[in-house]
Amino acid sequence: MSIFAKIVTGFCLTIFSIQALMGQTTQVQWMTWDQAMNQSKVEKKKVLVEIYTVWCSFCKKLDAVTLKEPYIAEYINENFYPIRMDAQTKSPIEVLGKTYKYKDGYNDLARELTFGRLAFPTLVFMDENFRVIQPIPGMRSPDELEMIMHFYARDYYKDTPWDTFVIMYRERFNKQAPSTRTVKGNN
């Protein structure tokens, strides 16, 4: 192969590689409960659980719109161990030595994570030790979810009232904070 052919081939491969990388979007790297618990032994992170059902149209919208946003997926992957859970799974789920079973249409773990308030979708924020901080029910826009994730990932929830955080968030990120009535902090 001549030098010219090698240069052209290398150039073409570079262009194709760049195009392939630009076409790729970041996706949430969903884990199982076991994967998240094992990974947590290596590196502590908070946990984000998406509780859904297969028949839920808003669950599908959350996945297709909000969670498909590359900046949302990237933030989730960097700051949380993300777990997707079908609330109606009939398979037993073992978490921290306790087995949760299917009963009356739903898995008991979904009931426990939502404090018995089953609504779909629900995003459950958990601390590094797999304790529920707060379940957030309902479809969320990317902007709403971004703000909520900052609140929990950066531990603002521990000592900053939600209303104060919203003002800080607006100022820091120069954004109009979306309405998120169901989020609670130290109010």
C-alpha cells in the first residue's frame, strides 16, 4: 500500500470514527439490584430507582423524553446507581438480605420504596446505604429532573429547604426553575 493510500485510509477511518462518536448518545446504564449493591462496595453513590409498569404511558414518556436526554443520562450515570424496577414483577427480589415477593398485583419492594403510595412512574432517591430519601411520583421534564437530581446528589436535601434550593439553583445555573410541587426538603 502506498503512503498516499495509507494517509487516505487513515483520514477516512478518522472521519468515520468521529461521525460514529457524534451519533452516539449517552444512555442511562441501568443496573440490577445485585449489580448496584456489589458496585456500592467498591464506590459509594446514591441510588436512583425508576419504578414503572409495562402499561404505563407516562412511564414510557419518561423513558423516551426525559431519560433519553444525554445530559440527564450522563448526570445519572455519574452520580447514581440507576435501577429500573417493574412494579409488577412476579420474580422475587432480594435487597439487603430481605426478599420481596409479588402480592396483590405488585411486588412488595415497590410498595416499600414508595411508602405504600404506588404511582407510576416514580423515581426513588436512595442514599449510599440503600435507604429511601424520597420517592418522587409522576412524569418529570428534563429540566425538572435535573434540578431534583442536584438536590439529592449534592446533599442539599439534608440542610436546605426546597424553596431555598430552588432560588439557589436559579441563580447558580441561570435557569428558570420548573415547578416541582412534590419535592420535599427541610421545610
